[in-house]
Amino acid sequence: MIALNVCNLSMEFGGKPLFFNVSFMLDHRDRAGLIGANGTGKTTLFKIITGELKPTGGGVVKLKDVTVGYMEQHACKDSQRTVYDELLSVFEPIIKIESELEKIADSIHTASGAELDGLISRQNLLTEQFERMDGLTYAARTRSTLLGLGFAEADFSLPCSVLSGGQRSKLSLGKLLLSGSDIILLDEPTNHLDISSVEWLEGFISEYKGAVIVISHDRYFLDKVTTKTFEMSNGKLTVWQGNYSASVKQREEKMEIDRRHYENKMAEIKRIEGIIEQQRRFGRERNFITAESKRKMLERKQAELVEPEAVAATLKFKFTPNTVSGNEVLTVRNLSKSFENKPLFRDISMLIKKSDRAFIIGPNGCGKTTLLKIIVRRLAADSGSFLLGANVQVGYFDQTLENVNSDKTVLDEIWDEHRNMDQTQVRSALAAFLFRGDEVFKSVSTLSGGERARIALLKLMLSGANFLVLDEPTNHLDITSREALERALMDFDGTILAVSHDRYFINTLSTRVFYMTQNGLRQFDGNYDKYVEEISQIASKKEPKPVKVNEYKLMKERAGEQRRLKGKIKRCEEEIERVEQEIEAKNSELSQPEVASDYSAVLTLTQEISELNLRQEQLMEDWEELQSQLIEE
């Protein structure tokens, strides 16, 4: 069933086209990834779908009664609410019904006649509505979502006013996920989430009953949750079937086909041009007729010729170390750190060797960024030590981009640190990082997060460091820039120690993964998929093989097992009979008039009967399993 139909959308700002003729359909269970470089109009498209913006042309058609949910930019409108109450506010309609049902239950005891009939009728109506809206589970869903998004139990009672920007974003995401909208639009939902929270979100989206469109630069996440891909590029939208990796393969195949078609047509055009030239040289009347005929054919071919779509400009750079380091690049021994007498981490030890590409992962708040800041000497440890090896030159990428000066122009920010370069060299370096023409005279303060990140990466490249310490280097980058960074780091003839939540990035580059907790590091060789595989194997260790026994002992054990099975079957049958009697008693109690008029009692009894029925079903399954074992014996 089609839930959303976007038809020939076009959008302009100040007379400048952003995109044109954008069309796609969204089925009611689709999971679509919306990808494209920063500035191609992805968020604008979301705002058109929600009605916040009006398009220059085209329109959006929604199925009747379809609701669209879009993540709020400011979740905590009421700063006096607690985290729990803010998320619980999503269920206000359910809470109102629950409150009215409680009032009706109180009123029924004193009502009579027509008033009583009216209250019971209203109670039945609201009870059906309450159950249809999953009213019995809303509190549990609220708690589960908060925990899944990385809030601790102790955070539930915090006032929203004290939350960080990242926590508020997570709370906003939680409200959207619980809104029950038929279509949810997610704009970079994995920002501020650690890996375990992203994995929880992947499960939530996979089971969501409505449709989802998600803007994300997290390729691993897109591969996990999406079933189709919308790509914004060169002002157009292309629909690919499958997840991100599938879309990359399809795009490459299409580009190759388009290139071949173009080359074949160009070859044909040149062949016809040669014939025309040859016929004209012959200079006879019939040759001129042939030349004219071929000219008309040439014009048709040229009119049909479509040049392959231009490839978007991407970062082109290389990290080249000034010197070669020793074999042991970094030795860390028993580092510990606390803030305000509260332990952050302790006993952190590791050895980083030349050419390692080591990644540190772990839950938010375990101290990963703090550890990197200690290693680059921006913070001091409370105890322990670390040692940089011979000829090690450290280059640091700070996820907060604090080393990028907002008071300078783009050109000066680079040139002031590299006076040995002339202006042409600086502008060439900036051009490789997509700052061209007058863009180099922009004030850094006016740049987007992605543009500032590109400046930070350029400064890192020009530093000539042989040991790169990277704190979330992909956070502000779009997919094409992330891929360019991956290529540059793969070719880097040095050593890398990085903190990242980007699993695709880790998978591509890492030779070792360190999982960090408050009590130390645990090392895994290989990339992220290898880490996941090892964790799964550890979690599901095989049972030890049974010890061989002699035949006589085995026969005695089998006979004993037969007796035990018969005993279990008898006890199971007795329990089934007891539960059946209890169900009958509860149903009898439910039919009594004084109970039927008591909403709270009805709700309690209904829940108890439901639990007894589940218990009875489980007992029957147990009985059948025991019987099958007895027969096998």
C-alpha cells in the first residue's frame, strides 16, 4: 500500500535551483535511506513532506489519515519536566483515557439507574480504546526506549533543563519513535548515540510498524535498516533498490553502462563526420546528396547524445609523514582519571606499534575522548604513565574542532600556520579540500560543521605527523568525504589511534579494536566485524563434551531418567489441572455484577486470566516435550 507519493518536486532559494523533478513512492512498510552530499537538499525535502516548506513546483500526496512524524529540534519545551515525564508526554491521549477510566470506576460505586448504564457504556468504550492504543504497555515502552537510547535509570528523574545538547537530541528521537506516526522522518538519528544505542535503534526501526525515511551518513547503519535508497545528487533524486552497499554497486554499474553508451555514440558521430568530410571532398552531385543525408543523421545523433553525469567533486589528499617513527609508537601503563572525585576510568594499558590502525570503542561516558586528550597532553592523568616512541610526531583531530579559529578567513587559517608556503600553494591545498575561488576568503565563523572539519583535516595533513590521534573524525563529514578520508588513511604510511562510532569506517581501516570500560581495555585483532564475531562466540560458548561412561552405568542412568521423566509428566499434569481450575474461578469472579462494574477489578482480573492462559500454554508445551522424550527413550 502506497503511504506517500512525491510528484515532480522542485525547490528554489533566491532563484537558484536546489533540486528539480524529484519523484518517489513510499510503501507503508518501506525503510528508505536518503543520502547525498551536504547541501543537496535532503533536510529541505523532509520539511516539504511535513508541510513546513512549500515547494516551487510539484506536490506531496499522502494516503488519507496518514500521519508524518519528524524529529523536533527542541524536545524540552517544558524545562521543569523530568526526562521520564518528557518522554511520557507522548502518551498524553492514553494517559487521559486512563485517568477518565479511574474516575468512572470511582463513580460507578455510587451511581444507579440510567447514570450507571451510561457510565458502564462509557467505560466499555474507553477500555476498548485503551487496549487498542496499547495502553497497558506505555510505561514499559517509555522505560525501554530511555534505556535503549543510553539513559541510565538515575537520569530518569533529571530535569530537562540540565541535559546536554546530545541528551536533548536523544530525548527528541525517543519522542518521535514512540509517537506511533505512520511515517517517521529521521535526520541523522545516530548522532550522539554510542554503538550499543545505535544497535538498539536498528532493532527498533526494523520492527517499526510504519514507514521510515532516514537521512544518515552512517553507512553501516543504513546497510542494517534500509530496503531502498534515495540519492540526491546534481539536483536530482535517484531511487536504488536495496541498502547503501547495494546502491553503490548499482550506481557504479549504471555509470559504467552510461560511459560505454556515450563512448559508442561519440565513435559513431565521429564516423559519420568522417563520411561527410569524405563525400564533400569527392565534390560530385551525388556525393553532396549523400553528405547532406549524413549531416541530418549526424544532427539526430548529436541531439540524442547524453553526456554521463558529472561526478561530484570530492576531497583529494594524502597524509605524508615528515619522518619515520620507531617500532613502538605509544606505550600506556595503568592510566587512571577521575573528575570531582568520581572515577572515569582506571588501569588503562596498551601498546601501539608502527603501522597499527587501532580503534577504541565503548559506551558514551567511559572516557574515550579523555584518554586521547591525555595522550596528546591536553589533560593530565591522575595516575599511571604513557611514553611516545622515538621520532613520533603526533597529529590530533579534535571532534569539537577547537583548533579551528573562527576569527580568521579560510585562507589565513591555513597560511598563518604554514608561512613557508606561498599563496598559490595554500590555495591549491584548499582546493583539494573543496574550498575554491572566493570561498577561501570566507570567515571560518560562517562555515558549516562539515566545512570546519575539512579545514581541521587539511591542517592535520599539512602537519606531516606520523602518529594520527583521531577523535570522531567522520562526525561532520558526508559520505563522499568519509570515503575520501578512508582512502587517504588506508594509504597513510604511519600509525593511527582513533575513537569512532562509525562502524563502517572502523571496518574499513582497523587492524585492532579496543573495547573500553571503566576498568580497562579489552583487545580484539582485526576489524569491527571480526570484533562482533568474537564477542558472539564468547557469548555462546559451547557446552563441554560429555564424559564417556561404561554401558552398565549408562543403562542405569537411562532407567533413572525414565523415572524422573514420568515424575515430571505427572507433576506437569497436576499443574495443568490446577491452572485450569484457577482460570475457571477467575472467569466466574469476572461475571459477578459488582466486579463487572469495577474498572480496576476488571482490568486486574483480565490481566491475571491472560497470564494464567499463557502459563497453561507453556505447561502444555512442556508436557508434549516430556512425552516426546519418554517415547524416544
